[in-house]
Amino acid sequence: MTNLIDLTLNDLVNKVKSKEISSKEITTAYIDRSKQSKKLNTYVEETFDSAIKSSEKFDTNPDFKKKLPGIPLAVKDLFCTKNVKTTASSKILENFIPSYESTVTENLWNEGAILIGKLNCDEFAMGSSNETSHFGNVISPIDDNLVPGGSSGGSASALAAKLTPATIGTDTGGSIRQPASFTGTVGLKPTYGSCSRYGIVAFASSLDQAGPMTKDVKDCALLLEVMSSFDPKDSTSINFKRPNYSSNLNKYIKGKKIGIPKEYRVDGMPFEIEKLWEKGKNYLKDCGAEIIDISLPHTNYALPTYYIVAPAEASSNLARYDGVKYGFRAEGENLIDMYEKTRSQGFGDEVKRRIMIGTYVLSSGYYDAYYLKAQKVRKLIKNDFDNAFNKVDAILTPSTPSSAFKVGDKKDDPVSMYLNDIFTVPVNLAGLPGISIPAGLDKNNYPLGLQIIGKPFDEQGILNIAYSMEEKINFKLKTNDWWIK
Amino acid sequence: MSKDQYLIEKNGNKYEVIIGLEVHAQVLSESKLFSSSATKFGSEPNTQVSLVDAAFPGMLPVINEFCVRQAVKTGIGLNAKINKKSIFDRKNYFYADLPQGYQISQYKDPIVGEGTVVLDLPSGSKTIGIERLHLEQDAGKSIHDIDPSSTLVDLNRSGVALMEIVSKPDLRSPEEVNLYIKKLRSIMRYLGTCDGNMQEGSLRADVNVSVRKLGTDKLGTRCEIKNVNSIKFMQMAIEYEANRQVELIEEGNAVDQETRLFDTKKNQTRSMRSKEDAHDYRYFPDPDLLPLEFDDQFIENIKKEIPELPDQKKNRFIEKFKLSPYEATILVSDLDTSRFFEKVIEKSDIKLSANWITGELFALLNKNNLEISESPISPENLSKLINLISEGIISGKIAKTIFEIMSKENKDPNIIVEEKGLKQESDPKALENLIQKVLRSNEDKVNEYKSGKDKLFGFFVGQVMKESKGKGNPKMINKILKEKLNG
């Protein structure tokens, strides 16, 4: 059975379809391993019993036309799941059980997937190390006491530790790509408007996108294909023709023009990342792609812009957690007192910090200087990409400016934590698709990722580039199961 | 300046009152602005609430196109500029009946820009400027008086579409406010965009009041009186508030800019919050919604649905039916009244119809506190009654009796006339017989009349009428009597 958990999502799907293995066998294998992996603290809610039942049900009456036939999946706890606790890893939603399903997870279940649990993340997806969760930090299977990145840290850790064959995350400023990079996995943030936001606990509405996190690029294409759909319930969902990403997946990238933005060569970037980037270029050249130097002149302003726009939206999005209708309520003398106590006790420090920043930048007298200015800069950043895409088909950058760090290392230094997102944030601000693929190891044998950024709606393009590079890189994720006693 | 100008006098100083209104009109729509929940008034608490209205995690607003059409339609009715691109913003504040923690509204870029409303004043017409109209969500309702220890929240209204219609500070008296609200309501009822029902809260207003010395140009500091839900209260609030401000100024004090509430028990306004305590709503464009955009075709299609509006109808009534401006104004002020009138005159005399509707029918409706749509007398039957008069079959007096019967049972007046034998006696022979009878039994009076006592003519008419049990045709009685007495 051990090799079941080593299989890719596509392998599992094929084996189910060819009746080599049953849904129950796969589901049981992942559940058993999940049960042995408590040390990683990836799950915040387990639905093992119902998952086994669902797998039995699938096996009794299998539908092999489904794209994810009887495949068990654990998902980030930011997706509302019907009748299954959904907390966003926050005390304020500690006991919240939605009566509805997010569109993205609904799409998974409609294609035959089975929920095995909800995965830990940073509280309301605010964090880059999964240390802000109310349910405690997540450990990376890469090394003891190592962070898996964030905010989709539980997802990345569970995937890398083989507790789920694939998973889904959300990415507001890098929350899929950065943890994927830290854990040696593949993570894709789609074009804004590709995956419906309906039923996803909102962090920053104009930036949030759900996306797949998988063992390899092929799995990524398959999962994206299932997740992405036009949804009238989300006014920002875009009705474009979604290609069949997995059957269109190919390695013909000959003649593709790949841009290398000079502004991403930041001060203090470790030499090994510089080297990795160089290696990436060479792989692309080997595949017949053309490397072109480009400039994204406003890159420097992306991070400050992001840390104005995202908290501004968050401060408003999180106003609904007031103790009145659902979730945690602290008793108070009167309405205001109840609000203050509920929100002081219900939110963690990082969430409070961002609510305060957001409230500040939207305040009368500061709005023009911060929020409005940030919106203007955001436009310039978008224009940078538009101009670059007149010359190139895609852009190659490192996914992060460093590899994973130890738990607690950056906890007291929010700015250094925020700097982790320096390469991923511009992609969200511009609404573009971006994929992180594992590309090498640092001196500690910690994974490092490369990011490919595409034109709007060109997920297929970056998947194909990633697919080609993946073969050349030939990265093998090695964990020795140290966390399993 | 006309001499009937509304002014406040204190210590010999005359003050003009400057009023601007922010009217909140509930959009007539089956479902809410951003969700498919029903909007029916008076439903059980919290039975018309979707996950979106209650702001559950991950729920997103989706614009209801019908409400957009209604707003555009209203904009056209206000002769206003329609903005093909408008933006929904979030107005952030905490309150128990505001589930999202923000109201979705329109701030810098409303759907409708400047327009006008024309008021019919005794001295002529006056144009009131409209600053803007924007779409926004209503909040829920906090109920403080059911449970002694806690506030209960009803979210049925939460998310219901409102149009906020902001006037320019062009109103100058409580009476103008009365006419303005009524005109606005009339226009929206004609358009079918708001039922204007103030008892049910479909129409409420924030009233901005300031005063300035007559003859000066600079506007005084204004106070905003929040959420007044009847015209009478608006007028009382303005009167109180204007006098309060004049008094302050006369005492040498300044008027503070503040938000005030009208206390309907004390008939006073009182301070709610000062400018310093004003909320910082932290408006910003709602990232869950794209800018609202439509093209000229969209507006053109709505224009095709615009019915004849009160001002146009009034002009038509004056020109085509030769009604007086006064009659026309009354008849068009309410769409149902104008429809009733036009139905009656399809087959009846216009002047008589106007008189009967504005006279007897309005009196009847007022007495029973009924809308014209609830009239116990149908336009068809009123038309028949009027025809009975104009054809000389019944007298005006008998008509009133029949009207009285009709008000209790909406019966065909022809049948009533038959059943009760109320047909007017117009047969000259029969009338002559009656007259002969009266003259014979009053020979002394006949002699008196003939010797010059002309006034007795009325007496004879009365006697003949009495003899005919009120059914004699008065015109003919007059004619025959004159012949007999003078011949």
C-alpha cells in the first residue's frame, strides 16, 4: 500500500478508471497516513469517517467518466464546505458550520472527489509561514521546526507529506506559490476571475484567487481544469473559454519568448537563488525558448502597494465578524462593548494589525495619500506587465527571495515576513496567472521554486512552460517520514 | 419675492429658510438589490433573508438588473443625466442590523446625475434641482422594545434596494417640501419605480435645514434631521428647527453643524451627533462588484417604457379637455385618479366628470379614508350616473341620492333608477297635470303672485317638486309654470 501515496493524482485517477484500485483503498491509505502525521498539525478538521463512507459509495456505483473519480482530497480551511466546520483558522469562526458549499469545492465533488478534511492555514490567510493560525503553526515535512510557508501552509505541508494526493489553496499575495516553493511542490495562482470566489472566506476581494497545489505540473493542469468555472454568483468571475488544460498540456515551447525582469534581482538575494534562476534560464533555452531581458520598472512599489490595498479590503471584509450573527461572541455590557470584546478576543495579532492598517489607509484625510495612491501604482504595475507582454510570452522569476525558515524566526518582524512575498505580490496586483515549480535545493537541502508568470488567461501557456522545465529539472522531493513515529 | 414667502421673524429680523432633502425611496422590486430574497412588506421577521443578506462568510453580492432599470427609469422621470458608468462603494460602519459591517452604496459616481422636479405653487411653477440619485442597500431593523434585556434584529429589509434622491437646497418652506415629496412620489408611482408608501417606510427623508437673513446670499450652517417618515413630521421638524436656528443667531450664538433627530412625541429636534462625532465611513469602491456599465441602447429601451408623466398629462388635460390648471393638477397628482378620470370621460361629459370626481367622489373617499383604487364606485358606474344627468333622466339632486346608494353597493345606477322609480318626470303632459293640481289648491297664492309677489315662484316650483316626489324635471317645471302663471 505504501506506493499508493507516492502516486500522482493522474496515476491514481488512471488506476481507479482501470479498476486496479478502489476509491476506498486510496482513501484509507491517505487517511491512515494522515492519522500518523499529527505532528505536522496540518488538519484543523478531519472528515475521515464520512470520507470512507463516500469512497464505499463510489466503489458500489462508480462513475469513471468523472475527472477525479473517488479521489480523496483535503482542502484549505478557507473554503466553505457544507455541513463541515469552516474556520479560516480563526477563533472568531471556531465553531462555524456553513450550510453551503464554495463553488470551487463544489466543482471538485461534482467531478467525484471526496473530502477528507480541512487544512490549517494562516488566520484569514494572513501570513507567510502558517504561524498566525488559531490552531497552532504547521510544520513542514521538509524538516523539523521548519515553516511550510503560508498562508496555504497546511495545504503545502499535507501535500508534501503525502497526506492528500493534491490540494487546493488560495493566493492573495503568494499564499499558494510561496508555500509550494518552500515544500517542493507545484502551486498555481490562476488569472483573477478564473476560479469563483463564491464561498471562500474573503481576505482581499480584488486579489484573492483559489488555485491547485499538486505533486507535479500534469496534476496541476488536471486540478485547475476541475476548479475553474464561470460563476454568476461571483460578479468578478470571468466568462472566458476555459481550455481543457490537461489534454492540451504539452512540451512544445520552442520559440517562446521568456522575459527576465531585471528588477527582480533584489539586494541581498541569496546566491543560490541567483544560481537557480540562471539554471532556469538555461533549461528554457534547452527547450528552445528565447530568453529576453525585460524591465518591470514599478516592481519596487509592489509590496507597499499590496500592503495598503490588501489590508484596506480586509478591514472591510472582516467587519462582518462582529459576534452578532454567527461565530464567536464575547458577552459585553452593550453593543459596542460586545463588539470590542468579541473582536479583541476573536482575532489574532496579525489579523488585528492588518485591520488597523486597512482602517487607517481608508480613513478620511489619509485615503488619497494611501489607498488612492496605491490604486494608481497598482495600475502602473499592471501597465508594466502589459508592456512586457508585448515583447514576451511569459516571465521567469524566483518564487521567493529565500528558502523556508525556522518556526519563530520572523514572527516578531512583520516587515521581513512581508518581504517573502516580494516576487509573488506583483502577480496578484496585476491579476495574472503564476505558477511556482520546484527547481532545486539550497545548502540545507530545502526546496527552492521558480515562478512563471503568464498573460491573462494564459494558464495553458505557463503550464506548458512549467511542464517542459519540470522534465529538465527532474526535481525529486525527498522526505524520510521523520515525523511518523 | 412674492408676499406669501415663508419667513421667520425675530426681533424685527426676517429669515429665509433653506431646505434640501435626501429622500430614500424603496425601489419597487420583487427581490433585493444584490440577492434574490423577496422584499414583501410585513412578512414574519427574518423570513426574507438569504446568506448574502446576512453576510455569511464567502457570500458575494450580484447586482439585480431590474433595480438598475428602475433607477434609470426614475432618473429619466426626473429629467436627469443618466451615468452610463457608476460605481458601488462600501460605506463602513458597525451596527447590529448591518450584517456586512458596511452598506453598499454609491459615493463619487452615482447612477443618475443632475435633474429637476417642477412644483405647482399657487403663484406659479417652481423648479427644484436634483443633485443626484444613487442606488444603495437598506439595513435591517433593530427592535428594542420586545425583549427587555436585548435588542432583536430583523434582517428582512437588509439588502432591499433604495434610491437616494438628493435635492439641491432649493426648497424654501414646509409647504414646498410637502409639494416636493408629493410630486416626487407621484412621478415614481407613474413610473412604477416606488410605491411611495410612507407608512411602510418605502419613502423616508433626511432633511437639511439652514436659515439666513433675508437678502443675504451666503448659506447658513445646516443641520441634518435624520430619517423622517411622514410629510407632516418633515414640516413640523423644519418649522421647529428653523425657529431654533433663528433663535440661536438672534441670541448671538452660532449654529453647529450636526445631525439631529425629530422627536415625534415632543415635536422637537434634538442633537444626535455633532460634526466632530461624525462617522468616518471609509468609503472605497466595493471590490466584489465591477463598475456598473451600460450603453445608450439600454437607456433607450427604458425610455420606451416611460409612460406619460404628471406634468405632461396635466398639460394634455388642460389643452385637450379644457380643464382649469387647478382641476388638472388635482386629477393628475395621482396616477390612479387620472386613470379613473380618463375611464369616466370615455363615455361621459368631461366637465361634469371632473366635478363629480373632485367633488362627491373625493369627499366620499376622504370620509372613508380610501385610495381611489379602493373606490366603492367603479368608473363605469360613475360614468353611467353622469350620463343619466346629462341626458336629463335624473336631476342633480336625485343623482346625489343615487350616488349615496352606489357608495354602499356598487350597482349600475340605471338599475337603481328603475328599482326605486327615480326616473325624472319629463313628460310635459304629466307635469302640466301636476302643476294644475298645485295651482288649483293654492289659488290665494296664485293671486298674490299675479299681483306682483314674484318671490312666490320658488314656492310653486317646490310644491310641484314635492308633488312629483322629487322626480320632476326642474327645467321643464320652470318652463311650464312660467307659461301658466304669466300666460
